[in-house]
Amino acid sequence: MRRGRPVRIGLLGGSFNPAHGGHRAISLFASDALGLDEVWWLVSPGNPLKSAQGMAPLNARIASAKAVARRSPIRATAIEREMRTRYTLDTLRALHRRYPRRRFIWLMGEDNLAQFHQWKGWRDIARTTAIAVIARPGYTREAVGSPAMAWLRRFVRPASQSKSWTKWRLPALVLLRFRPDPRSATLLRQKAPLWHLSYADVAPIDGVTGRRIL
């Protein structure tokens, strides 16, 4: 952290079922592009848009996230469970209340932008926190033509201004181009459906709250 300015944190939400190198790569890319001090991986207790079937236990997903994030400014956290928030809008509001001296920017892939209009209070999310969208292979056309983008397009900021995001008037969105990364949790689960068993008896320490995840 530099003196005279608040800590700048990128928030990447997801199931991390399991976490993988693609998550790490886009997080480090966003950290550099946006001048972040940290990236928090918000490991969701339960994604409202995804089925609970096939979802590994939270402790295993946190443990896999911490392993992938090792030796980086990435913190894996289950803080949503502690704050009892399920939807992104509620999580962002709770984080702003809990950490008033930190500045947050929401990180999402183009695949999420394509379905952003299905999220609870998605316009309020944009009014609450700046958003950085990271390119994902195969999703650009769908994301650009999405209902959410039709509304958000007027608020897009140039990528050349990405490090100035704390000064932007909200809503504000920046599109970051990133080299294609084909890795996905779905493919990893197909190859190793019982990956979580290696973490069955692990109680990892939360990267933000410092509490053990049981």
C-alpha cells in the first residue's frame, strides 16, 4: 500500500470449484492493470445462479483457492458466509460498511457480463462499485450484445485510464483485454470429479478474517 491512499482491492467472486491457474492468471493481470494492492477471492457459500449439485464443501474450495493463490497478493475468503450475504449486491454493501477505508472494484469475466442482467439489483451493483470486465474466450459477442451492456455502455471508461478507477464517478465500467485462457473448473471436475477428497480433513484459515473454515 502506498502512503496517502486507501488500500485498493479487487473482488473476484465465484464458486472456485475448484480454484485453478486461470483464476490466478486473470487476478494477477487485473491487479497490474488496475494498480491493486490485493485481490480477494470471494469463495461463495452458494451461487444463486448455479445448482448445488456437484458443489464441493466450502472448506475444500477455500483450501484449493489458497493453494493456487500461494505467494501472491491474492486472499481467499469465505467472508460472505460470515456476513450472511448470498447476493453480490448485499455482499458489496456489507463490505463497504465493514471496510470504509478500503476501495473495492468488482472483477468479472465476459461470461458473467453476458448474464449480468440476471443478477439481483445489477444496476445497483454498478452504482455501488466500479466494475472491471476481463475478456474470456468465446464470450465477447454475447457480452457486448447483452441486455446489461446495453445500459452499461454509456459508462465504459478507456482501458488507458484503468489505474484511475478510484476517481471515477459511478457507474463505471472498464473492459480489459487479456490473452485467452482455456482453463476452467468444469474441465478440472471432469478430469478429477473427486478432487475435493484430498481436502476433506483440512480446516484452512480465511485469508481476510483469519478464522478457520470448517
